Amino acid sequence: MNINFLGREKHRFLKPELLKNRVLAIFFVSVGLIGCGSDDKLPGGANPGDNDPLASGTPLFMVQRAIETDMGGIVADELSDPTRYRGNGRLIMKSQANQNAPEVIISNRVLSGNYDVRDLDVSHDGRYVLFSARAEETDPDNPTTWNIYEYDTEEETVGLVMPGTLGPDEGHDIMARYLGGAEGNIVFSSTRQQTTSAVIADEGASYVAQDEDRQGPVLNLHVMNRAGQSIQQITFNMSHDIYPTVTPDGNIIYVRWDNYSRNQFSLYKTSPFGENTELLYGHHSHDTGNNNSEFQFIKPSFLPSGELFVMARPSNSTRYGGDFITIDVDNYIDNTQPTNTTNGSGPAQNSITETTVETDHDLSPGGYYGAYFPLWDGTSRALVS
């Protein structure tokens, strides 16, 4: 099974013709499904095509999470607090991308009661599905953490990725992505930071792994194998390194919280070994929303055309979403700043949604997008929430 995942939230270059009879995955704050585009061979046409992944029984995985409220108001989703427990989440598998299709709650097989679920990715062969989940904290002396789980679509089994000596509760582990290759390695964002802790310990001090504001645990990128072993820390940042995605050439693009310098989220790039880490895009492009409002760049992924796209949204939002935009990172380092080998004045950023999304008003004419999953079937359609 071959797929590309959003946002979910995802990434991965795959052959479009291999998508049929495979797996789709997408992230939802609340369930909503849209198939974009139609003609005689697509849904809504006179003769829907038999190979359409939306109609041919391709299973769909999605995360559903509650909108958190307090005293009747919606609690803001803060990018600086990605380990926040919201509760009432679940991983759902539907037999196909249809509102009336049967569904199974996969996460109920490993967790019970009130729990939370986030993040999705699918292996290159489409057999395995990654997600993160966290049990409700009922004992303040025994706090729960986010852990990474894997579902086997063939064996129909689900379990912890890290059941070994380190233990799943030794840190928050979220945003896991398959790196591919024969080893089947996984890149993920974690508070474990074993390398940093060891270096600090050698200097006779202890490392508390708190962000620069001392408001919560800090996440950096790590790599491990599919058995949850050989964990290596590959990025080092005093604030979060989150939302990794894998490029067509096998490198990693991720989001770094530059808290100390500008308190913003920009795109960085590194290798699977943490080599040649560099700023990729956006350090001076965070005032590029409508009416020069604030944008942060999160959830990087790729279109079938090879273009990088991200979600653009404010740091703190009660809308739980934003707009999805493409970014020409090959020719620009900021929205109107080309590289030294490119002639142009931009913009490097362009919306890929068909509605007008405004993040500086209480109401947006085109609503707000939480997920964008392109279908790799040559039809230029996407599933969105």
C-alpha cells in the first residue's frame, strides 16, 4: 500500500498509479471530507471511474480531536505547546472515503476511557500507520506522556513502537514520520534529548529540557528504527524542533521555534543524521498574512508536482487552522527574497485552497483549513478538513 499523508498532516513521493487500493490518511479536528474537482470520470460525473480511490474501497485513516473549551469559550491552540493534552481524541479507520462508510476506532484497541490522539503517517509500502496517543492524567504524581503507536493494516494489530528498555513514558514522542529505506527508520519529535543530557552531565550539570521561557518541555528531532531502538538525537535547539517531513532526496524539512531571536516558527532542513542543518525559509516572512498579519509555517509536506506546501496560521488561534500555501524554497529564502542564483521578486508563497482565508479577522470568508491531503491520482484533487 502506498500513500502520501498530510497532516496531518504528510509527505512522501510515490508513484500516483500505485495509490489505488491503498491507504489514505488525513487529520481532522472535526470530521469533514471534501473531494475537489469533477468530470465524467470523477465523483459527481455521469460515469465515475472505477479506479477512483474515493470510490474503490481505499481505506481512510483520520484523527478526530475535540475542540477544547473553558467557561463556554474555545481554548486557543498554541504552537508553542505541542504536548498539550486536549482529550477526546481517536484514530478512525473508514473502509473508504465516504461519509456513510463503516468505521473502526483503532485507538480503542490500545487505550480506554478519555485519551487524546494526534499525528498520522503511513509507511512507503502502505502497510503500517503511525500515530501518537496520550492517556488521561489521573494521578499528578504519575504524569502521562505522548507515545508513538503503529497499526499493521495486514495483521490488524496495533502496539507501542518503543516497548523496550527506554520505556514509552520517559519522554513525549510525537509527529513521527517514516524515513524509508531498507531499515524502515522513523524520525520523530521528542523531549528525550539523551545526547544533550549526556553532554550536560559530562560538564557536571543536569539538563531539565525546558524551553527558553521555562514554560514546558522542549522537543527536538530524533531518529529510531521501527523496533523503537537505536534512538539518536539529530537536532539541538533550546526550543522546539517539530513537524518533520521527508524530502524526495531523503533529507528532512522541519519547523524550528526560534524563540530566543524572534519568537517565530520557520522552516529548517537537515539530513537524517543531523548534518548540514540550515535555515531553509521564512525568517523574515512572518508578516505575510492578509493585511500584513502574522503567519507561522507548520506541517510541511509535498504536492505530487514536487512543490512544498505548509499550513500558514497564527501562533495562537481559537480557529485550529489556517490556509495551505505552496512555497518556492528552491528559488526563495523569503517571500520576496530570492536566492543568490535566482532572479525574481516573488511572491514565493501562493495559496492552494479555492477560498479566501483571512486569519486577522473573527470571521474568514473561506473558513479555516486543518488538513490538506493531495490525491496522487493525477486529478489535482485533495481531501481537506
